[in-house]
Amino acid sequence: MTTVRELAQAARAASRVLANLNTESRNQLLRAIADRLRARGSAVLQANAEDMRQGAERGLSPAMLDRLYLDPKRLAALADAVDAIAAQPDPIGQESSVQVRADGLRLARMRVPLGVIAMIYESRPNVTIDAAALCLKSGNAAILRGGSEAWYSNQALATMVQSVLSDLGLPEACVQRLPSSERSEMLELLQCAGLIDLVIPRGGEGLIRFVAANSRIPVVQHYKGVCHLFVDRDANQVTATRLLLDGKASRPGVCNALETLLVDQAIAETWLPGAAAALLARGVELRGCARTQALISAVVPAEDSDWDAEYLAPILAIRMVDDLDAALAHIALHGSQHTEVIVTDNAERAARFQREVDASAVMWNASSRFNDGGELGLGAEIGISTTKIHAYGAMGALSLTTEKWLVSGSGHVRHPDLLKP
Amino acid sequence: MTTVRELAQAARAASRVLANLNTESRNQLLRAIADRLRARGSAVLQANAEDMRQGAERGLSPAMLDRLYLDPKRLAALADAVDAIAAQPDPIGQESSVQVRADGLRLARMRVPLGVIAMIYESRPNVTIDAAALCLKSGNAAILRGGSEAWYSNQALATMVQSVLSDLGLPEACVQRLPSSERSEMLELLQCAGLIDLVIPRGGEGLIRFVAANSRIPVVQHYKGVCHLFVDRDANQVTATRLLLDGKASRPGVCNALETLLVDQAIAETWLPGAAAALLARGVELRGCARTQALISAVVPAEDSDWDAEYLAPILAIRMVDDLDAALAHIALHGSQHTEVIVTDNAERAARFQREVDASAVMWNASSRFNDGGELGLGAEIGISTTKIHAYGAMGALSLTTEKWLVSGSGHVRHPDLLKP
């Protein structure tokens, strides 16, 4: 049986093959994967039905089962996403930033793959395809470790990708899965520094902290999104309500959903009661500060922990603040560097908010839900980084690359005097 | 006494002040540091004399003492480097990659500081100033942990920087040193995840491995440079000798010096004897493969370990290879992703070498010694990364930044249907 280390070594060797494939070969590979998903989806759906059956037996929550579930429509969307990634510009191989120094030495940058990416994730089987497609697009080999609850679906999807690789004469080790979902195998994987270049965990905070604490390989971390909407005194009130409902009520279980509303006290009395009523009508529980409670009787008292909570549920924390400065201070203390929003018609305060708030995406009069690789034009995303090292925010294929220097001369040296005999 | 954690917390608070300083304020700060270095250099030189005295007593090698040594000329060069950093374009604050979607949503990127950088280094006191200047330029707070052998010099330099900060009404915590050179303090520092964004170790391999193994904070690693010069069959022989001497004999103790020469067998007989004689005349010891020894009697046999050695000394390993493919295979196995060089007049083979070799800088008819932040136009450098995460190769001020998204709309939402009452 293949050990985890042997698997990583095979990935390393395959990554050299991938790095030297030309643009068209990599795009052709992606289109073939999309076609295979369309032609042979039934095997995937059968495997998924088994995961769903076992998941129901194990008592997975409806939200979990929904994330796990695949049907022909979701498979078709997955295939379309792979085709869309194929159609994007090639992130690697081009020269950029070309400069010629006064002495004739030519400097350029060339974008290159990272090498081998290990992706560790939970539940959603579509990550298997999204991650494989983004890695292949950017010339990287992928090692995938999905959650046990999606075991059969992930197996069927990865096997399908490997069959396409094999048909095109490419190493199957370009995309591999760990042999089992044992934690010990993940730990072995995290020790393979030198063979794997980057680990990307995607899932609950517990998983991410476990990976970060145990990895000898660099990790790009995707922590929680405690996203704030700040309604400034000069907000357009209709816009404020639109963004509040879209951010809180359209899909509360995702990381770019709103968790806390900050309202400038100068606008609270005229705007907040109507906005709160709209939320309550959509089944959202409201937890607020004393000033908010004084204004709206349906608001229950917020505890200190509410200001740091990522509910991922139809619950909203509400705090009335004195002004923009107080909002900035609250976000600096409680924000999670994910997504923050200001609603205002005052361009100066908006500019200050966008400049000073430290978050991977800062919105002005736009919903927090736009912090998403697809919406930002990256095609699929491999995750949203909430730390600033290597990538900040939504990671697409470009985030799986780096640049090397190309230096070209005609015998240029730094110490010509040394050459005198 | 301040604990390491308190120091990191102070750095975090100071980083927010720095991030919001405008371009001119940060450049003014740098120019003031340069001026202070020129005006009050004698205090630094006195401190340095004490380090030199203790270093001589402790039996430091001449190379170590040379790295430690400061004189008025070196101090002046340091001040000039700070002024040069001040004169560079501002790496942060500008918007770039602006796009407006069909629906009017405006997307842009803004380059921002990382936050707090911990720099862990050995011997050379100039790193104290280079690192402080690059961090301040890019709006980051710095925590510096230099080696014990440069204790007094680093203290004098950091105190001088803090006095300038204080004179300009800025927090002294923008640039701090650890209270002592105890290893336990460094370990405490490496646990301050959430307060420190990036750790950059610079020095011997042992130090770097220790930091990487013990850090809970992302680390950009700077490992050894096992740099190769490949002389292709179509090389200009004069160019080949120039690059060989510059790469091996101009400064053997630095990471971008050559360690191994690979010679295409088709050119070896005509070129290698003369090149070897030039190296021997400059005191370089030659260790070669059997074919090299057969050609040049002064070559001693190379052991297996020679192909992975970073000598940092006047020693060169030489291997004759069949062709470009054999050279690429040797470099893939023994290269350190630092700097690799091809000498050839064949543009096609040069392009293949530059494309396929995985190194932070790949040279064609140019010396390996050009892999240097100054030579590549970055001003000073904070190190040369040999891993691809976050930065690859020479790191200047830009490598201490990242980008956030700015998204601006006029009430844009993803689910407008949700807004119907």
C-alpha cells in the first residue's frame, strides 16, 4: 500500500510535468474533466446517494446534508465552473515587469506554479472539483483530503479526474486523495515539508486550528467571518435596508453573511425600527445593546460574547455607536479581517472607512455577500484567506502561483576588476 | 519589566498608527533616521567597538568579525540606503486593478501593510537599520531580534531609531528590540500569533530551522544557496569564464555565490582547463567528478555530499554533464531554489533553462551575484526567500505588504428578490 509520503513524492514528480505543460494542454485537460462530469455524472450521483444515506443515519443536520447533496443540476454547475476556469487567462508562464537597466541587463518576472498544494476540507464534495481544477489551471499538483461524510462522493469525483488524466497521458498523481480519512494520515501529510508547498484548510475553525498547529508546511488560514454592516448618519435608508437583508437573510450560513449591525445614533431613530421589523418578519433574532433595546422592544439583550460571534444562523447583533470613529474602533476590536461594509452617501467617510478598516474586502454601499471569488471575477475560489501572508481574501488560481526573476545579460558581472589576470 | 507579549501588543497598536500615516510622513521619518545616523554615528561606533572587543575575546572568526564591524564609511552607506528607501515609490495606499462590472459594481485592490513583522537575524548590525527602514516604508511595525554578538551595536541603532520616532511624535513601539538575547524570549515571541503577522529569520540554516519548527506565526524562510553555473556547448567561452570568476571568487561567503559548475562535455575540453587555471590562480579549491579529474589533474575527487554543499568558501564542485537535460536533472535534484545560471548563445536552450529551472532567479549570461535586492531595483532587501509562499527571492518593501479588495456600489445586492416585502 502507498504511504502518505510516497504519495507526496509522486505529487512532487507530477508537479514538474504539470509545470511544463503549455497553456492549451492544461485548458484541454480542464475541458475534458468538465465533459466527463457531464457524460458520467451518474456514478458520482450514486456515490453521493450512499453518502447521503449514511449521513442521514449518522444524524447530520439538514444544513450539513444540504452541503453534501449533489443532483444533476449541481453537477452541471460544477462542470460549467470547470469550463469557466479553462476559459480564464493562463496565470502562469508569461513574462511581466520587464525592465532593462542602464547597463543593458534585462530583468523580468515570470509567474510560476507553487508546486504541490494540499487541500484539507469538510463536507462539500464540489471542493474536490473546484480545488483540482484551480490547481491544474495554475500548473500545481493537488493532494485532496475531504471529510469522511463525503467519502464516496469525493472518491467518485477524484477517480473520474484521474481517469481523464490517464486518458490524456498525464500522471494520475497530478490529483490524488489520501488513502483514508484517518486523522493520522492527515498528520503524516502535514509533516511532508519539502514535498508539499502549501496547505489550505477549509472548514470549521477547529479543523483550521488543528492544521495550523500541526503543520510543518506553510498554511494559508481561512478563519471565521464576523462581518459588520455600519450604517452611517448619511446613509441612504433604502440602501441600508437592502444591504442588511441581503447580508443577513439571503444565506446566513456562509462566511460572508453579516453578524453584527452598527448603527450611527444619529440615524437610528428614523431607520432602525423599520429595518428591524423587516428582519423580524424574515425570522431573524435580534440581540442588541441597551440603546438598541430602548428603541426596539423585540430586541433581546446582547452578551459580551455576541460581539465576537459568527452565528452562521438567523441571528443578528446590533450596537448603536456614536459615530464613524466608534464604529471603526468596534471593528478593529471585533472584526475578523474578512468583510466589512459601510452604507453612506458621504464619500469622505466612505473613503476613510475603506482605507482604515483592516479586512480582506471593504464594501461601500454594496453587500458583504460580494466577497466571493466568483463575484470578484476569479472564477471558482479555493477559499477566503483571513490572514495576510501569501493571500488575503478570495483565492483563485493566481493565489496558487508565485513569480521568479529572469535576469538576462551579455556577460554581465558585478566585479569586472576581478577578471584582470 | 515589559514582557514579550506586552511588547508585541504595543507593536500591534503602533502598527495601526503607521498604517494610517501618509506617504510623506513615512518618508520624512526615514530621512530623519538617515540624518540622525549621520549626525550621531559616534555613539553607534562606540557600541560597535565594544561588540568587536568582546567578539575578539570570544574568538569570532575574521569573517564573523568583518560582518559585525562598522566604521564611518559603512555607517554612511547605511544612511544612504535609508535615504534611497525613502525616495522609492510608496508601496502602499494606491488603488490598482480597478474594474467596473457590467452592473456598475466597482472593484479595486488597495495595497496595505502586513501589520507587525518580527525579524530574527544574526551578526550584521546593518540588518537592524535595513529591516527597520523597509518595515516603516511599508507601514509595518517591526520587532527586531539580532544576535548576541551584535548586542551593543543593535541597541545603539534601535535606540537611535526610537529617539527619531519619539521626536516626530510617533510611538516608539513602531520599532522595538527584544529585552534580551535569551532563546526563551525568542520562543515567547514565536507564540504571539494574532499579534505578529510574519516572522522573517535571516542567518544560518540552524537558526532558520529552529524558528520554522517553533513558530505559531507564518515564517518566510531563507535557506541556503547552492547555486549552479551551467556552461552549455554553445557558450561564449570568455563570458563563461567571466561569470565563473565573478560568481565564485568575488565574494565566496554570500548566498548568491556559485557552489557547483556544470559543464557540457562538448565544450569541456576546449574551455575547462583555462577556466580551472584561472580559479586555481585565485586560490579556489576544485572538487570534480571522474571525467573532470581525467581532464584536469589539479581537481580532487568530489564526494556525493559535495553536490549539495553550500561551501561559502573558495571551493568549487565541478561536474561534466552530457547535455542540457542532464544539467536540468542535476539542478532539479541538488538546487536550492535560490539562483541558477546558464551560459549559452543558443536562445532556445536559454529560454528552456529559464522556464524550467525552479529557482527564485534564473540567469542567462549574467552572474549569479545579481540575485540581490539592490541589483534588482528593490532598494535594500530584507532577505532572499527560497520558499514560494508569500515571497520568492529577494524581498523588498513590497514583500511586506498585501492587497485588500475595495468594492463600491450603489446599493448592489446578490439577491434582490429577497427585498420584496
